[in-house]
Amino acid sequence: MIVGSVLRGTVQGTWNSVSTSLNVESDENPARIAALIRNAKRGCIAENLVVQEVPLHSKAALNGSPLDLEDILT
């Protein structure tokens, strides 16, 4: 969800939840499929980015010169 105003500089993206869905067709033992899915989820960088709080470091350049974002982002 996006709240605030782009024109006023108060825009902020927020989210309440993320859902995933996976359909598997296999004759394999359900316990082995569940273990495979657990391992895949634990190793998924995108999924872990959503569930773990990590620092975000941003940088930008304008015409090849660094652009200071710190005053803007704080």
C-alpha cells in the first residue's frame, strides 16, 4: 500500500503481509516434498529478505557524481 503524497514528499510504501503459494505435482513421499520445500524456503534470499529485518544501504549518483541521500531519507 502507498500512503502520503509524492508532491509533498511524504510518500511511503507499506505492507501488512506477503503470501506465497506453491503447487507441486509428484508421486514422491509427502514428507520428502515438505522437506524439499522447507529447505528451498530457508535458502531463498527473496523470502528471507521479507521475513528478516536487515539494514538497507542506498546510494545514488547524478551525472556521475555521488548524490547525498542521507538528509532526504532520514
